[in-house]
Amino acid sequence: MTDFDERLRREYTERRLPSVTAAVVSPDALIWAGAVGTRDGRDGAIVDRSTRYRIGSVTKTLVAVAVLRAREGGLLDLSTRVRQLLPDAAHASFADVTVAQLLTHTSGLQAETNGPWWERSPGGDWVALRDAGLRLVHPPGTRFHYSNVGFAILGRVLEQLHGRSWFDVVRDDVLEPIGAADAMSLRPDASAAAPLAVHPHEDLLHAEPEFDAGAMAPAGQVWSSIDGLARWAQFALSDGSGLVSAATMDLMRVPLAVDDRLGAGWDSAQGLGWRVWHDGGRRFVGHGGSMPGFLATLKVEPARGVGVVVLTNTTHGLGDLTDDLLRLAEDVVPAPPATDREPSTPVRRLLGDWYWGPAHFVVESHADGFLLRPAEGAGRGSRFAPDGDGWRGLDGYYAGEHLSVRSDGALDLASFIFTRQPYDPAHSYPGDLDPAGWH
């Protein structure tokens, strides 16, 4: 029995789970997968890697990628408003909310439907949801407020753009190309685990209801085996895997809306459909899922190239299994080696000391191009990659900004001038230099 198997079985036993299945992945391999328990939590069929569980809000990441594919296809933009995509909602409270606000849960929309609770009741169609009197509980764009309703709207957007159901779009355009279409479905199949709740103190189970959520399905209805979810985790580790460009994949991982919780540190945020977590200097990307009778987790560390997925059929009770498996994976998946690639000639010419006025900076070689950073302490710095006749910032303060080498050898970065000496009189500066120079 591996350490992974032992940790999985301990979670199953100590948390009294009906069943639990998990997998550890790298970008191009399934490192480990395991399953323990039974579908009904008693003496029924034993679960295996083909058993399907409801993945809950991990569904939202599938919808988000389909929406970003539509963006790359020119069908919408992040700033496009709902009224432009859904004319029949032009007078709704959410008509002026943007695609980006829906993806990042900053739309201001209420979190849930007005009732009954959509997770435990048969769902209605789009017209019923549209006309349900949905309200804005915050001004759009002002704060993170998780909204399941927002992703129902995005699902409807996909249907209007493509002329077929949102899940058909996800299955055909997202899951099929990465080889996961046969492992995921909109409704449970014969292999599915039963939705259950575990009594908090006694060895008792309670059956949970399961219905088609109708128009709310894009918020959390997809079912998957652990192999299917593992394949989706591999996509989350990739540079787009042929579904979206590397630039879009990077954009989806940017923490755009901080999840501000009273008394808690800012260690999690929302990107374009994906959740982003920080642990010290490490960044993780993924999403959790929770529906009556099921819990799901997908968490990957792109910089290291490792990820974990977990599925269980209980409403509440999953412990630290995901993070523990990630820690165990550190012994199996080595950290990527530091690059020792010889810098290109243009980069070599830029290496060394630079000054923005009296502030000392250093240019160092990096896999993408070079890194411009303060010589000491924290400050404005960024990685830069080749971009036409200059360089483009990849992250930090100068993300997206253009750096060029002037004819006199100085660096021009977003109007900031860097020279080899502090306020070098051999170069021109905005506002000119005091004729007295350093004195």
C-alpha cells in the first residue's frame, strides 16, 4: 500500500465517509488514483475509478473555459454586457452586468435563487429564472460575492451563442478535445454513487435528493468519474491544451477578486472562473464543489506541475485529504529544475545593474526572457518576454506594459527611463536633469 492509499483509507475511516476516490496528476500523467467504500455507504457495490460523483461547482470551470473559448472566437468580450448577449433579459436587474463580472463573482447578483432551494428541488427553465425577480445585492464590480445564479446566466449565454444546450457546448468543445467526454455527464449513470449525508455523531446515513437543476445546472450539475476529473486537472496544469491560448490560460489564473472574509487573511481569490489560493509564495488553482450528497475538490500547482482531485458522496465531512495528498506528491514529483539556458544575445546586453533615477535595479536572465527587479527589498518588478521590437511585461507592476531600448541605450518602460548610472547626464530624461548634476 502506498502512502497515497494509506492516506485515502484513513480519510475514509476517520471521517466515516460512504466512499471516497482521489487522484494525483502531473501535466502528462496520472501518477496515482485510488477508491475506497461503496456506492450506498453500506454493503452495496464497491466504488472504483469509473464510479461517477456530482462535481458541484467544479462545473463552473468547464463553463468558464467554454466562455473564454467564445471570447477567443470573437463572439463576446469580457466587457460585453448581458443585454448584448441576451436581448430577452434587456430589462432584467442584471442586464448591464459584464461577462467578466459574472466569471469573477463580482456581478453583485444574489448568491442563490429566490426559492425553493435550487440544489434540492427540480429546476425550471431559463424564462422562469429570468423572470424570478433576481436582484443585485451589491453594485456590480465592487466586491466578490459568490453567485450561483451568475453562472446560470453564463450557461444561457453559451446556448444563445452556439444554438445548442450549454452542456452540449461543454461536452463537444471542451471535454471531447481533451479526452474527458466519456467520463463526464449531465445526469448520473448506472455507476453513480448515491447522494448521502453522514450523521455528525452516529453511524447513520441520510439519503439526499437529486434533481435536474434546469436553468441552474451550469452552476453545479455535472457528474464525473475520478479519471474524468483527473483529466480536467491536467488541463488546469497546462498552457491551454489546445482549448484556449496560453495567454488566455494565464489570464484565467490571475486572482482578480479577493475573497475578503472577516478575521481571515487574504489567501484566496477568484479568477475568470477558477479559484486561486496562495500559501506563502506558492500559488494553487482549482475549484471546490458541494451539492447535497457530494463534495468535490480540484487543486493544482501549475509552477510545480502537480495536482489533486477528490470526490466523495457525502454532504459534509471531508477533511484535509486534498492538501495532504499534495504534500505527499512533493516526494514523487520533483520541483522543476532551475533553468540554466544560455540567455539570448539581446538579453545578455541587458543583464546587470540599471537605475531609475537613484533607485537601483537588476536585470537577470529568465526562461521567458529576463527579470527586472529592485536590487534590494520589495518594489516594482516584472518578468519580460520578447514582443515585436521590444519586450512585454508578463506579471507584477509592469504586466502588459512595453519596454524598449532607446537609441541612446536607455530603457523606456511605460514612460520610466532606466540607465546604467543614476541620473546619467549622457541620457535625456523627462523634465530634464538639474544642470548642477550630483553635488
